[in-house]
Amino acid sequence: MITLQQMIIFFIMIVVGVIAKRCKIINEEGMKQISALVINVTTPAIILSAGIHADNSLTFDEFIFAFVLGCVLFALLILLAEISPFIFRLKKPDSRVLKLMIVFCNIMFIGLPLLSNIYGHRAVIYLMIFNLPSSLLLFTYGLIVVSGTPIKSIKSIFIKILNPGLISALFAFILYFTNIKFPEIVVQPIDMIGSVTGPLAMILIGASMSNLKILDLFSDFKLVIFSLFKMFFMPLAIMLLLKQFIDDVDLLATSLILIATPAGNMISMFATIYCPKANNVATRGLSLTTLMSVVTIPLLSIITGIGN
């Protein structure tokens, strides 16, 4: 089981991050710097690497289909997010953060290196297609939900959407469809820089969890049930449905990663800025779903028959 092996490797690196933070090898300032490095340098590198190395087997029609599928999946996730407060009897302000946990997963820090290591460049291209509606929704729907107020400036939203990940994805698409080739002396540094995305991201996640007590995470029964729904039952139902209509293994695997990875790190950042009263549940929710993913992602891969 390659997926299980990869998740165990990720878990070991997360533990390294916990130890490094507790031993004061990494401090809060160091975490900010590592985060900036991953977001602005290594993640764009791994995305560009996919655009350079992908075999151009993805046609334009498949590109459009993947984009439409991504939009449909996000529409479904938003629907589930909007009804979740009624199903789980969630109250504000916690419900604002928990809604975002359903819609926005950690596709860059966990999903991207996982797909890259297991499925290769074609799956990464699919993930970048899915990231287009994700980036748009994060800074529109996401901000509206977590702040409880409408968007005031379209310009500020546009600036936030044009982040390094999205810009590098657009370049990767150009490289992919034009088949532009670069000399090895340029390609190799890009590949090497991109290859450290997974380890750095996992260490960063571990460091951010270092102050939490594991048993305390599982003491909140409502949060545990909600997280099980988000991490297992919801993606299982969606993937079993998608398998009836889609045969492309890479596209199915990318869809699984889109909906089954832990809650995204941006949720905690949003909560800190726009909904401080829900910051505690955001931190615990991100940590709980991250721990669960070590088991749920391989289990979903086995049950659905997607993956190795």
C-alpha cells in the first residue's frame, strides 16, 4: 500500500516537527519563515516541475472537464457546509470555521506532495486545475463566512487570489500545453527545490501542533463526530458516486485528495484575523483532521479502489 506508506512517512515528519518545536530548534519566527518559504518558493517550484515534466496526455477537453468537475465538487462541498450547522447542531462563531473545514482542504501542504509522490505530474496538473476555483472561493465565500460580513473591495480580493501558487499554476499550464522545453541546468534546480515541499510542510504542521495535547483533541465528542464526517463518510460517499461516471484514475485520485485531506491551514489564519472567538476550534479541528488523515486517506483509498 503505497498510499499508507506515504502517509506514515508524512506522519513521521510531522512528529519531527513536534519534537523540533518542543526542543526549541524551531520557534514561532522560524515557523513563519518556513511557511513563507513553502508558500512562495518550494510550492511554486513543484507546480512548475509538473508543467515541465508532464507528458501532455491531458487534452484541452479533459482540462475543461476537470475544471467543471472541480466547480461541481466545490458547489457540493459548499452545500454540505451550509447544512452542517443543522445536522451537527453547531453554533456561531464555531460554525463559521467548521463550514470552511468542509470546503477547504490542505491540498497544497499535504495533497500536492502526496499526489506528486504517488501519482506523478499528470495528477498534479489536475490538482492545479482544481485549485483555480479553490483560490477564488477561499477569498470570496471563505471570507464572507468567517467574517460574517460581505466583501467590501473587489480589488483586494483580486490581489489575494493572485498568489504565488496560482501564478505558478498558470505558468505550468502554459508550459504543459505549449510543450516548451528548458535545459537540464534550469530544470534540475526547479525539481530539487520542489522536492523539499513535502518534508518542510510536514515539519511545519508538526511544529504548529506541538502545544496541543492529543487526548484533549478527542475529548470534544461533537468535534470528533464532525471530523469523522469530514474526513471519512463525506469523501467516501462522494467518491463512490464519482466512480460511476469517471474512469480516469489520476482524476479520481485528485478528486479524493481534494475532499479527503485535512482542513487547510488558511482556516486558522482566517479565524485569527476575522473570527478570534473561534480560533480555538479552528486549531483543534485542523490538528484533529490532520491526525485522522494518516488513517482515513489510506482507508478511503482501499475501500474505493483508488490508489495503490
